Amino acid sequence: MKPKDGFIKTTICGVPCLLPYGQNIADHMPELKLNSTASLIWDLICKGMDKEQIASVICNKYDASKDNMQDILADITEYENLLVSYGILENQQLSGTVPSSHAKYFQTGNIKIAFDGPDIIFEKYFNDFACPAGDMQYQQYIHFYKGKPRWHVNGNVLIRNGAISIIDTGTEGASGNSYIFTFPEEYGIYEMRVSKDGSAADIYCIPGFNTEHAGYIFHALRFAFLIAAQQQGMYVIHSASILYKGKAWLFSGSSGTGKSTHTALWNKLYNTPVLNGDLNIISINGNLPVTYGLPWCGTSRIFTTASYPLGGIIFLRQAAVNNVVTLTGYDKALSLMQRLVSPSWDAMLLQKNLDFAETIIQKIPVYRLDCTKEPEAASIMKNIIDSLG
């Protein structure tokens, strides 16, 4: 447990109390009058003591018998829970609870996610990736709440545009070791809080949540997934992919470059399945680059649940003439890093993406294809791939 910022312990006419200030006043957080024992416990919590240490201090102060230790621990727990309910004390994890018996699970790659939320979202977007609870081990727990969060957390704004704001709440504690996401009003989301290690995501939705909001919420959850994936060494690249000769080949470029057009040419000319029309997740399994199925696929609605060895990555650029360009190591790594949608919200996260890009380009062929929309664009690229053996 950790004291939440925005409360001060003081006295009113000699009576100890906890008073809110700043954002907590705006959030209508309550004041709390303390007796002498509660005041002492608060001071010990602020010093970073755990329940056992606090109980020991209380036993010594009041000459209590060690036989009373369990009762004292129970009283301390009850008091801490009261402070949590008032928003004065915070758990060291966002959700802080085990998923309910109604939770469902889905998995992509080595990331298993516990989903404690509306069935309409799970069944529409995640059901193809569903997996049993099994041993209950999971890498991320998503918990939905109806209504606004009881209190707000402030911090440094990392990104802000018309579609999203991302706030870094700091480096200490639960709310102080998380990202806060806000979205446009039509999303039906008050805010989403995600721990920096990706292990927990709390999403606060409007009480009148309906099917119109489901797609927006699914899109918002992608950000929570990206954090967890990066922590597990899995990176997502904006790209369309095909299956050719048992391997996934990724075609990447900025929006409008022609990813969908090019993969459609392959599908029409060579009957190659399209694996994902917009996003692909890649990692290194052992020493083998691998792609995994991903439910997020943009507006293409094309995805797979299967995993495949990664054949290579081709960066597309519109041109008047079709031509395959051999890239330098610098250009390969930079191009890949720039196409990753994995978090790059600060220098450390950006370096993670760059380190991965520099590693992966040593293990797979990477080219740039200057291309037209004509069938020859697919043919010339296929010839290069075939020549690799």
C-alpha cells in the first residue's frame, strides 16, 4: 500500500485528520478524522512499513501480547481497506484483484490475457483467440468498470492529439507507475489506466455502454496490449502480410502507399493467403523470427490466429517504375523502427524499438520495393524472394 498524492495529515483544533487538496478537492474526495492509533498507522504507512512491521510497532507501543498479533493485523487490514475505499491509499497494482469467475481468456504468442469485461466485446473481437483459464497464469489482466474513476491521477503529458492523450503518472506506486489514456467522447471511455509493465489495464466506460462503443473500446485496448507485448519482447509493425512458401512476408509503408493493393496482387496472381491486412506482431523465438496471429487488423478485417516463421519485410514506396532496392543496415533498421507501432513515448521505449529493429534485420531479408499498382510489382518481388532459396 502507498499513500495517494493529494492528501495532507494535519490537525483541526488539535484533532488529527487527513485533508484532500488540489485535484482531490476537484474530485470531491472526503476528509477523514483520525484517532491516535489511526494517526500512528498513517505515519508508519508513510514511512513505507508493511502490515507486519506496523503491527509490531503497535504491539510495542501498547504493550500488547504477541497472541493478539492476528487481531491487530486484521484491524490494520480493515483500516487500510477503508483508506483504499476513500481513495486515500492505493494498491500497488492497478486492478489488484484476481479475475472473477466470469473472466475469459485469450492468447496471442506468449501473451495470455484475462478479460474481465463485456461479453459483446470478447465474442466479437477476441473469441477466435480464446483459450482456457488453465493454470490461471496470464501476462495481462483487463478489468472494466462502469462509471467514472473515483479519483483522477495527473502526470506528464507524453502525447496529445485529436484522437488520444497519453499521460505518464510518474515512477512511484501503482497509479504512479502507469499510463493514463483519454479518448474522444464518442469512444464511451472516461479513461484507461495501464501499468507500465503491461500487467494490468483498468478501463472506465460510460454506464450506457452499447454496441456502438464496442469497436472504439476494442481499438483502445490495443494500446494496453502493445505495452504488454513490448514487455514480452513482441513488437507490432504497421504492415500487411501474406503466407508464401510456409513463411510470413510483411509489406510495410505509410497509409496510402499500397499495402493492401500489393498483397491483393499476390493473392490474385499466386493464391497466397493474406494473414493480416494492417498489423503484424513479430518476435524472436529462440533464434527464429516469428509472426503471431493478432486480432487487431485495421479496417481490413483480415487476420489469422496462427503463427508462422517470418520470411522477410519489404518496405513499399510508390514509383513510376517497379524496382527492388537493396538497403544499408542503417536504412533497414531506421525504416523498421519508424513503422513499429509499439510504444515509443519516451527515450527508453524508443531505444527498445531500435534495439529490436537492429536485431531482427540481421536475421531476415529486408528490401524496399519501389512499385506501381501493376501485376509486375508482385512478380518482380516474387522473383527476388524465390532467388533466396
